[in-house]
Amino acid sequence: MTMFGSGGGFDLPRAQVGVSRWRRFRAGVDWPLVLAMVAIAAIGLLNLYSATHGTRHAGKFDQQVRWMFVGAIAFVVATVIDYRAIVRLAWFALAAAIVALIVVDVVGQGAKGSERWLYIGTLGGQPSELAKLAVILVLARLLHDTAGAKPSWQSLVPRIAALVVPVVLIAVQPDLGTASLLTLIMLTVGFLAMRDLWPMVYTLFVMVLAVPILYETMHDYQKQRVLAFLEPSADPNGSGWHTRQSIFAVGSGKVTGKGYMEGTQNQFDFLPEHWTDFPFSVWAEEWGFLGSLVLIVLFGFLIVWILNVAVNARDHAGAVLCTGIAAMTFWHVVVNVAMVLGMAPVVGVTLPFISYGGSSLLTFFLAMGMVASVSLRKHGY
């Protein structure tokens, strides 16, 4: 009787503790973040089906659905793992990203004049996408470790140099779009999270002075893209084709759009790479200004909510981590939409959760999982 009573009395609290922890976890889940992410991802699948249905690219939709399931699992795993444990591994993540980028530069498979893809068997991916998360993690670790103290230039310069390495390796591929995006992320985090802004001002000044040198080192096709951005009508059937067709698609959608799967620029394949680089053009043509506004508002809410999580984070590492992810999402959206509207050169930057591609999709699911992890633990979970 004593043993039975003791066993029963011991098991019940364990069960209650398990139920209590599950309830705390469920109550702590950041549902606005999850719902905004799911809504944008659903729009992405809807849009991709229209862009590829009935074409030789129809298999991309099925592949994207599979990547969505993988991404959802990655999101849950990243949410459950304490973000502080991930931040502690930041330098290892950066080292792994640098090694992967070196391997890509040496043996990577090319696409459109650049070597970006690394294949292991039949599985392929772009290490440059995950390198963004590695850099953000290092920024969170670096700014957390130096919070409340003014580090010396002797200790700071080697760490900043380490962050520049992936940017250089990505630019060498050449992938100036991702390299520029990574630079924008670091600058944004620096200006928003650093107490002393003068180092960032000096860095920005040097970068502006380096623009002419950077232009001279570009490949011919990259220079043509820049010139096509400045004057799309100069070569309408060549380097300006992408931008002109995209602008036609967006403009022809007018206020309410032509209707789902009724966009002529999309269905007649006038839009090049409309499942990766120009999915916003597909959406704008079929759903018009109002549909485009809905999508932009969803992205705006997602970014603002991530910054809200950053403000309420329990420590500096969580705040910087969320700030970096908000910056990554913001610049992806701004550059992609600007590219579609002819306000930026065509640089191959994806639209989060909308563009086709497993590497980009997995990166953003992992990023949102880290934000959810910060939000979950803001009250000491």
C-alpha cells in the first residue's frame, strides 16, 4: 500500500508538470507571427501554382510544397530550441558557412554565369542563403558580448573582418545581389543596435567611395543590368527585357487585377523567371493594386511584429537577433519589389515565402523560428 501510494503520488505531479509546461508553451507561442507567416506562405503557393500550372515547370509547385513541409518542421525545431544556445554557436555557424562558400567557389555548379549551388547527391542548395543567418547570429553574439563595454579596435577589427569574408566569397561567385543584401543587413543592424554610431558612419562613407571601384570590377552582364535599370528603353529586347515586361505586367493589373490565372504576361510566358525573381509581377497582374497592397501590408505587419519581439526580448542577444532577421526580411522585400517596378537593377533577390526555391524558403522558416524562440522566452520560459 505504501509503495502503491508513493508511486501514485509521485506520478501525478509529473503528469501535472508536463501538462503545465505544454500549456505554458502553447500560450507562449507567438500566434500573430505564425499567422502572418502562414498567410504569406499560402499566397506564395497560390501564386506559384498560377505561374507554373500547365507548363514544363509544373513540377516546381510540388517541390515547393515539399519544401514548405520541411520548412514548417524547421520552424518548430527552431522555436523549441532556446535561441541563446543557437547564439552561443554563432562563430561555428559562420565558420561552416565560410567553408561551404569556399567549396561552392571551387566546385559549385553554375547558373546564369555564377557558381552558387552546392549539391550533395540529388539535393542542392545555396549556402549564401544560410550564410545570412550565420552573419546575423554572429552580430547577435558580438553585440551581446560587447554590451555595456567599449571594445578596443584591436579586438573589434578581426571580428568585423570575419564578417566581411562571406560577403567577399559571395561576391566572387559572382552574386552581387546577395552580397549587397548581406552588407545592407549588417549596416542596418549596426545603425539600430550599436550605441556608438560613428564606426558605422565611417564604414558607410568608405563604402560610398568604393562604389566606382566596385562598378569597374563587375562582369559585363552585371554592368548591362545596371545600365538597363538606368535606361530600360535603351535595349528593350536585350538587357531591358526583364524590367519592361515586369512593369507591363504590374501596370496591366490596374486596381483589381485580371483575375486568378488570367494574367497574360504570366500565362504567355512573357515574364522571365516569374516563379523566382518576378513572382510579385504575377501577383500584381492577377490581383491588381488592391491585392498587391494586401501582400505589402502582410509583409509590413510581419516586419513590425518582429521588431516588436526585439523590443520586448529578455536580453541583448535576442533583440539583435530579431533586429537582424527583420532587416533581412525588409531588404528582401524592398529590393525584390523595387526590382519588379524598375526601381532597382535585376539582381536575383527572392521575395520571402513567395519565390520558388528551397534554400530561401528554409532560411526564412528557420529565421522566423528563431524569432518565435525569442518571443517564447521573453518572460523566462
